[in-house]
Amino acid sequence: MKALIQKRFPILSLLTVAMLFSIALLVLRMKITNTPHFQFLMWNLFLATIPYAITTYLMGLRKTNLFTLAMTFSIWILFLPNAPYIITDLLHLKISNTPMPWLDVLMISSFALNGLLLFHLSMQDFKTLLERHFNQAVVNITMIIVCFATGFGIYLGRFLRYNSWEILNRSQHLLMDILNIITQPRLHYGAWLFTICFGFFLGICFLIFNRSHLNLKKL
């Protein structure tokens, strides 16, 4: 693990700087408006780091068997939507009350960018972990499914207001809502449209990120 952290020091340093910049913008915004509005962005950013922390831990292990990978995947996939979820916080711009609306745009965008970076870094890790056990076709299909599952998870969080840990204390309600959306697509076309659009968006972004990552390795 120590060797992995040292190897990742450059990207971890840049992530830290980027997150501190986002927090600084939030503090500046709170100072200017004298209101605590948008404090929730810090909590959302913390949640966004969890998937990357999980895959970093797995990458630091010398060996990962299929059982460990499967068990960790079930936890990872629950928290993964929290990373790109921050993009939807741009909806809060419609209630912006600052005399400098550009500051809100920059602030939320910076948090969203951090969320996307954490999402793609974690996805890249998990892709590497899968490649240790499965052929490329299985890996590619799994990553596509994860992108659309993440889009669906974002919908559940943004519009139905479910949190990642509510699979434990509100599992029955959550499963009923999921079944209703799946079995009655005409009544929930908004959920399907959101999931498909976000799934494609995340998938395209990941393809670009992955290709850039591979090109950097070749340099």
C-alpha cells in the first residue's frame, strides 16, 4: 500500500489541490453572502472520495480473489454514484442569491469536476482489477453496465432522495421503487431518459479518460 501511495503521489497531490480550491471557493462564497448555503457540497465531495478510496485499497493488495472482489464491488457500486452526482448540484444555480452568479457557477463546477475525476480514477482502478480475472470482453461489458447503473443511482439520489446507506434501513422502499421504474417504463420515462443520458455521458467520458490514460503510459 505504501508503494502504491508513493506511486500515486502526483495525482493525489493534484486532487488535493483541486479539492482545496473548491473548498476555498465555497468559503469565499459564504464570506461574501454571509450564508452557509452550499455547505452540502463539502459532504458530497467527501462521499465522492469513498469509491476511489475503496479501489485504491484493493489496488494496494498483493492479491485479490474473486470473492473479495465481488464483496467489495457490492459496496463500491453503492457509493460510486456519489462521485458524478455532484454534477446535478448545478440545479441549485436557479436559487442562487449571490451578487456574483459566476462565482456559484465556478464553485459548483469545480466540485463537479472533482467528482468526475474521482469517478473515472476509481473506474480505471476497477477495470484494472477486473482484467486480472476476466477477459477483455467481460470487462468492457461490465464497465458499460456500471456506467448506466451509476446513472440510475444518480437518479435515485437526486429525484427520489435515496442515500447510499439506505439500502440497509430503507431497503424495502428502495427495491419497490426500483421495481416500479423497471416494470413500468411508461410511467417512469423520466427515470429511463435520465439513466440513459447519464449512462452515455459517463461512458463517453470514461472512454476518453481511459484512452488518455493509455496514451500517457506509452509516453
